[in-house]
Amino acid sequence: MSEFVKCLEVAFRSVANEEIMIQQKAYMRGQFKYFGINSALRNELSKPFLIKDCLPPKDQLHALVTELWEKSQREFQYFAQILCRKYVKTFEEKDLILFEYMIVTKSWWDTIDFIASNLVGPFFKKFPQLRDKAIKKWMASNNVWLQRTCLLFQLKYKDDVDRDLLAKLIIELTGSKEFFINKAIGWSLRSYSRVDPGWVVEFVHSHELSNLSKREALKLL
């Protein structure tokens, strides 16, 4: 274990709370272990490790994130994705491999949604030439979490949303019985309704979306 991760683990273990841990584990359907640290305290503990002068060199990011992702407690994965965001200005093309690993490993909505909008989103803005090939691969994978990422990576794009791409992805996934896909369809449309509510209303009424997707899409309208 690297010294960086050892020190982080000492900090997390020092405030472990069994009562909170039981609640967190139940909320995530028993899929992950926890130290039992609420998000506010976890963020406070993480701050010293995220100071610019304390950050590991960029060339160590892949190894470090993989090490954190392999740890049992979910708090390590939460920290790893926030750590990745610190390097957004120095993203390289090869980082897409790391993001895909994070998406398909220990997958659940609590990490996927952060990765999609905070890591994959900025990555595709920096390397637009890689976007379509990656999305085609992810959509064809039948992996729910890769497909959800395709739907959500533009959440923070606002006026820069590629509306044609969004529509294409939604139409391709329409008819899915997967809750997390239908929820993401609605969420992506709801987010875009802040930019062009008329387009979203028209899209919802002219396509056979699930009731869940429709409700989510029109929440702000």
C-alpha cells in the first residue's frame, strides 16, 4: 500500500462509526463495506490530501486510483473520483481507460453519476475526437453503467449539449426495462429543460418513453 493511501486510511479509521456504517450499508443494499463516515466529515478529512502541493504526480494517478478502487470500504472510491477531478486540466487521452475501469468496477449509481458528469464530461470536451467511438462502444456493450454514463456525461454542458446526440441515445435506449436507464433518460432531459424547455416537452410527447422517464423529464416544467 502506498504511503498516500496508508495515511488516508488512518484518517478514515480514526472516525469510523459503526452506527452510520450499518445505515450506509443498508442504503446501498449491502453491496459495499463502509467505515461509517458522513459525507461532510469525509470531505473535511480529505481536504489535506487534495491540496495542490500534496497531490501525487499525474503519472501516478492510474496506479493510485486502482489501488483505492480495490479497497473494501466505499469511502476510498468516493475519494478516488474526487482525486481524479483535481487533474481535470491535465487529462490525457489514456485517462479514458481509467474512467472506463472505474465505471465497470464496483458499479453503482453513487460513483457512476459523479464519474459521468465530472470526469467523462470534461474529458470529452477536451478530446472530442474520442467521444463518438467511445460512446458507440459503450452503447453496444449492454452494460447498464456504461450506457448510463452515455446519457449523463453532458449534464453540466448547459448550452453546449449536443442535442442530436442526446436524442439519438435516448431513442436507442427507449424500451429498456432497466430502472437506472429510464431514470437517467428522464434526468438528462430534465437537465436540458433548463436550456430549452420547449424542445424537451416536444420530445417527451413525441416519443414512447417510460412513465418514469416522462415524470423525471418534466419535473421542472
